[in-house]
Amino acid sequence: MENRYLFREAEKIDVKNVFQLILERMQWMDKKAITQWNSTHYDQIYPLSYYEAKREAGELFVLWDTCHQEIVSAGVLLEQDERWSDPSPSLYLHNFVSKLSSNAGANFLKYAELLAKQKQKQFLRLDCAIHNSKLASYYEKLGFQAVGTCKEGDYKGILQQKKIS
């Protein structure tokens, strides 16, 4: 992990910037012909008010770049997730996003893993769209293993987890 980053709970002022990262990622998906957030009305399913509520609950985390003084990655970290039937103590990542011009996502995941370890969790868990093999491969390279699938409305995902050592 690079020392230039600060992983922390989001502050009230951060929420609009996190939502802006989501919107930028959706535009990027349009340009890359990736059908995921941009084709499922993600910004309407998870509007600004959703991120405000997650921040108030202490579940929205950001990765702050101390050199550029900006948020470069963010995600919601939950202690329970109905998509998973296995009750093993875990930390669940949702709404994961990173700035387009950065490679901060892997650093965010490392910090989330450290948080999971501090909370004495066995796994860091996440999911990605079943048809996004590139993203699934990215997570696998970072040590996550596919362990099942999930379905929520039109969304079909691959459940992935990383054992906390």
C-alpha cells in the first residue's frame, strides 16, 4: 500500500464526490460499451441519498489521496449481506468505485482487508456482474475466489471472497 493514501470513513463533505465518481464511472462504461451500471439505472437505484444514509451509518469509506487532496476510491462496507447464505464472519463490499485516472482500487481493497482483520472477520466479500469477466479476473488476481452466484432483480452476480489471514 502506498503511504500517499488515507483510508477512512467518509465525511459529510465527501458524499457528493463519491457520487460524482459513480457518475464518471457510468460514463466511462458507456464509452467502453460495458453494460453494467450505465444500463441498469445504477444512479437511480443508489441515488445520492443512499450514500448519505450509508455515511451516517458509518458504512461509507473513502480512499483519500494526500498528494492530490481528493477521493480516489470509495465503497460501502457492511457486516451483513443478504446475498450470502454462508454466515461466516465477513465484511461485505458494495458500491465500489475508483477514480478513472488512478489505480487506487487495489489499495482500497487492501485497506478494506485490514479493516476486516481488525474486526476479526474471516472473509472480505464482494460480487461483480456475472458477464463482466474482466472485473472478475481483476478480483481473482487480487486473491479473491469465486464461490457462487447471486441474483437481485435483473442483476446476476458472481460472489467472490478473500480469506483474511
